[in-house]
Amino acid sequence: MRRALEAGGADTKGHPVAAKLYGPTLKKNGFHAITVKKPETFVFVAGDSVVIAPTKRGNQAGHIAGYDGKNWRSDFVQRGFWPGTAYEKEAPSYVVYRR
């Protein structure tokens, strides 16, 4: 995701290592948080990004992904908003950012 942001002109200097801490980096680049109560039915637009808290037993770095207008992408093309089964089951907290 960092590389995608940089390819789009974002300044990621001083970026965090953990995905869950990317909110300030996105804000520094003109993104703002939007309210998404039900990601399953929300209409996302290309360029939306999400920062997701870690699951209880998963990688404690959390997750970050971007929406390309069709798919959510991180280091892989996701099946949907949630990057995997554990995230779907636990639905940890998240913040969606829009530019």
C-alpha cells in the first residue's frame, strides 16, 4: 500500500511500520476520515483507503488496503472489504479515508 500511495504522489516519509498506524500518514496527504457503518453495503469510490485494527489472534500490525474502483487491494487482491476470514468474523475497528 505504501508503494501505491507513493506512485500516486503521496509523501510517505516517516511512515509507520505497522499498517494500523497509517492514519496520520494518510491525513498528511490530504485524506480525511469518513463514516462507514456497514462496509458490506457502503458504496466506496476509487482511492478510498482503510486502516483496520488487528484481529485478536492475527498479525498485530493490523491491515491497510486501498479500493481501486472494483477491488480492495493490499499486498493482494482481496475478496471484499475484509482481508480475510478472521477479520470478517471479528470485524475489528477500522477507519475509512477518502481524498
